[in-house]
Amino acid sequence: MPRKHRDPPDLPSREAIRRFVRETPGRVGKREIAREFGLTSQQRLALRDLLKDMADEGEVAPAGRRRVAAPGMQKGGRLPDAMVVRVTGTDPDGDAVARPVDWQGDGLPPLVLMAPEQRGRPALAPGERVLARLRPIGAGKYEGRTLKRLTDAPGRVLGVFHPTPDGGGRIVPTDRRSKAEWVVPPGEAAGATAGEIVLAAPLPSSAFGLKPARVMERLGNIGDARSVSLIVIHTHDIPVEFPAAALAEADRARGVGPDGRTDLRAIPLVTIDGEDARDFDDAVFVEKEENGFRLLVAIADVAHYVRPDSALDHSARTRGNSCYFPDRVVPMLPEALSNGWCSLRPGDDRGCLFVEMRIDAAGHKTAHRFGRGLMRSAARLTYEQVQGAHDTGDGDPALPLPALYAAFHALLAARDARGTLDLDLPERRIVLDEAGRVTSVAPRPRLDSHRLIEEFMVLANVSAAEELERLHQPCVYRVHAPPSEEKLEALRGFLRTLDIALAPGNQIHPRDLDRVLKQVAGSDSAPLVNEVMLRSQSQAAYAVENIGHFGLALARYAHFTSPIRRYADLLVHRALIRGLGLGEGGLAEAEAPALADWAEHITATERRAALAERDAIDRYLAAFMADKIGSVFAARISGVTRFGLFVTVTGSGASGLVPVTSLQDDFWFYDEATQTLSGRRTRRTWHLTQEVEVLLAEASPVTGGLVFHILDGPGADAGHGRGRSRRR
């Protein structure tokens, strides 16, 4: 374990050091880092310890005597001799398979085949992080040997238990990347029965073959409707239970009075959310003025209840955000707050932070003002209700719907003039019955009422970032870097296969990308172009250093509008409270130096939640398709690889693999440049966006995997797009 080292307040954060090492060519030593950050001789001693901890934990890579480099590719496209890897599964022999954690290269990260652990040590399990010594053993493959295990908790196995006659059993992993089963020795099954989802711990073993494991926890039957999200929650290590101290603090919460607050109760603020929304933390009001509009956005005052360094605060920061699944929410805050005192329910007095903004007729913000208030929601509206009332004119005259839409169109005009990237990625809605079974899967409609709220929230978020800069307060920005040069080149290559040209150069503007999206809008290739465009983007993140938001074409941006479900917003609220002198619950003095590390942490928890939510959708889709094996569907090819094709079913959006071995008997060539598979004998070619008819061959709700076979027919093109080929 690394030493319990606490950075001096003026020592650069780990994030700042990593960025400097990453952006500095070649190897970097303590001297260069000290010079860059202006450190004293006393601070250099602390820096030495910090760099050693960072090297031990794989945050930087050792690069010779007293020097470090960024973990990632070296010259010649090689991984360094040692780096942090994460175990992603097991091979058919039961040995661990891993991938680099900090992968900066193109395409998939290289495969690391881990050598068995030393005798007497538990086997590596999916999810574990280790510092490994690497040795290349072939193209894109390395052998790894554990230098240091970095995961705090012991490895674990999540899977479905199948008993064996000897009183033991086998565990089939729920992770589709794990190819090998685990053996449960007699007496280690903890009473598990056939078909139960179990959590197991690997047992020490140096033998070849399947690895042994002990059942630690029984989670329920795989046939239960709730098993899908249960599997996902445990797979992604999402905390479910709240500490007793946090629950006690939430239970002691009470409503707020008007003292020290602006009384907004006479203003008809309304919440507008999805029909299935479970928490309501933002309310809006708009009125027309002579030269534009007055907008009011009121947000639940979570900072009043979740104070710095409290049990609630520690719990919320650990979680980072709420996670949303079709059948449940794993909230960031206990229910007494998330669905109680912090939920802006109609007719109930609630504390809030608000921002009053004025925009001109062209949608440009001319002024803003923040305050702490007491509000009373006039109505809980859904997107569908608002859109229907606007379209028919049958809305409640007391509600400001005409002004809402008029302000929205002004903001939309300003957005178009700014030139933002407006991806069209339909969200799939999983509809469950009372028993939790999937009854339908369909794209969630995207209405103007959705976009209306998005534009109001964006404006409030921009105002928060600008206000914190004006107050010289620390800010956790929401940042989005432009696409990398490599990703832009890959995007250009893909678009060339569709005869679409992208503006030249690396200094690209979001409007250049949006122009491509408008060009393909309504065409058969539009869904895939939007998906590939999304994959070409950098991932948005939280950071204390502002680099702007590329996708929104904004110079400064911070999340302010959802403190019930995002810890980043709570930090922004606290900074505003402190900077504006709005009372208790402001940013504590001790919090500011830690913001950089916290920003990195909540970026990781956000990405974990996004992966878990997508994973749940995939598994629910597989459950929905499980009784349709043998059925034929219309689909499009959405991916081409050496080992097969990925297809997406029209309507439901279910995606699965067509293995190359299931294609017509032929010798298939994969062309990376044109993203095609071509048959040498038949001259048949499969390419992106191609319409196909597929037969569902396999569906596994346990792993979320779908396997299809393409039916022979006119969907296959002869001689299309042949070019430089590479043998499979």
C-alpha cells in the first residue's frame, strides 16, 4: 500500500503533475517538475515521496533513474515495461486477461495475458487493478506478471451458480468478457442453489485449468426480474447501502424558513421532467419583457442539508452521482432528501438556490443574479404534457408556457449562431410491467420541451461558471476537449467511405461537424454517422482548470442544476454560497485544495454510472429478445471487424454480433480503410450501414450478449468498396 502521504497545501495536485508529465516530451525528473511549479527545496522532499507513490500506483511510469514518463505507448508503439492494467476477464484456461488502464493509443488497447499468481496468493479476478511488468509476445499482445496488486478489496467473481454432484459447483461469470467458468469446491457453496446469482472470492491456487472460488454472498435467482440491474450494480461496484450515520443525518432534516432567503413562493415556478422521473431538483419560470425575457431557474438547496465533511457529504462524494436503471435508482443521497426535502414537489415550501437571468430577443444573456430562496412549485409537469399543451393551446393560462417557448426559440437562435454540435442519438426506453418484465423497447421521443429545459439549464450553468470567476472562487468546471488529431483522421476515413468530406485541418469547430450531421439528416446512414461522430469526441470531464466545452462551443461551463444527483453541482453550489455570502453550507477552506482530486474522482464515478446504465439496457434488451430466438429482423450493419459484423435491429436498437464463421463459406478479407469484409470466392462484400435480414441465434440476459446470423438475400453487395485488403 502507498504511504499515508498528505500533500502540502501548495504542492501541485496529482492531476496537475500527470498533465505536466503527459504534455512534456520525453522523460521528466523531479527537477523539471519543481521548476515548472516553483517549488522550494523543502517541498522537493515531499514531491519525491509523492512521485514515488504515483509510480507505485501506476499514475506515472518509471523511466530510468529518478525519472518518470506518462503511462502509455512508448516509441515504436510499445507499452512501457511496467504499467497499471485492469483484469477484464479470463481466457478459456481460466487465466486472467487484462487491458492497460491509461490507454492513449488508437483502437482497442492491447491484450495482456497475465501469468498465474504465486503459490498461496488468490487468483486475479475481473475488476482488479495491478501494476504489471509487461513483455511483448506478439502483435497487440503482452505477457503480464504482477508487481503489485492495487485494488483495495480482494478480487471477486459474479456469476450464476450451477451445482455439481460432489456438493460443489461451477460459476458461469455474468461478464461476457470472462470466457472461463470457476470451480466451487465441496463445502464452499454457502448453500447456493441452481440458477442463483452469487458473489464469490477466488481461492489460492497454482494449478492449471479452471480456478477455484468460494461463494461469499447469494444475491437472488437469475430468473427474477430484478436480477438484471442487480448484476450490473455488483459488476460495476456501485455502492447501494448508505452508512448508518448518513441515514441518521438525512432523517434529522427538516424544512427551511424564509429567514435570510428571497421569498419566491408567489412566482409560478414549475418542474418539467420525464414521466418516469423520480426526483425533481429544478424549476423554471419565464416572463416576457420589453427587450427580451426574464428567466428564473431555481435548484434544490442540497448544500443546506449536506454540509462539508459530514457523513452525508462523505457518502455523496464516494458515490459521485446517482445511477438510473429501468427498474430502480441508486441515488446519491438518501431517500429522505432525494425524494423528500430536496425534491421540489408541488405545493410544498422548499429551500433553493436560484439564478435570475435576462436575455435579449436574440437569445444573448445580458445579466444574471444568484440568490438563496424559498419557493413553492406551482405544478409538476411532464415533457409530454408541456409539448401537448403548447401544440394545442389548451394549457393552464396561469402557467407561462407561451413565454417559455418564446424564450426557448431565442436561445435556440443563439445556439445556432454559436455553432454547437447537435448529435441525434435516440435514447431507448425500456418499459417494464409490474413484475419487472420487459414489455417493450422503443426510442424515447425527443420533443421541443426536452430541448427547452436543456437550453435553460445550459444558460444557468454558464452563469454559474461566470459568477464564480467574477468572485474569484474555485470552480469545478465541466470541460470537453476538442477531438484528438488521431480521432479526427479516423472520422475523416469513415466519412470518406460515405463520400462525405470534412473540413481540413486539426483546428476544427463544432459547426464543421454539425454541418456533416445536417448533411446526412434523414438518410439511412444518419444513425451510424451520429454514433461514429460521438465516438470521435473526447469524453467530457470535471476539472478545476478551464479548457472550455467544445461540443457546446462555450468558453466556460459548470454544472449547477442537479445537486440531488451530481456531486459536482453540490460543489458549485457551495462555492457560490461562500463567494456571495449566502449563509451556511458554503465551500469549506479545507475543500478548495482537494477539488482537483475530487474532480477526477467524480469524473470516474460518472463514467462508471454511464457504463452501468448502458450495460443494464443491453441486458434488458437481451432479456426482451430471449423468447424470440429463431425470429427474423430487419437490421443494419453498424460495425465491421476481422471476427465478424455488428448489426443493430431496426426499432428496438438491439445490437449483436454476426460471427465471421456464420457467414457464407468463403475466405473473408477485412479492409480497415473501407470498413468492409469481402469474400474472395463469392466477391460478396459487407459494409457499414448496409441493410440486412438477420436471424436471432442466441440471446443471453446473463451477459447481455446477442448473436445473429445473416440470411442470404439481396442485402449483400457484390464487389462493393474493394480496396487494400488484409487477410483475416
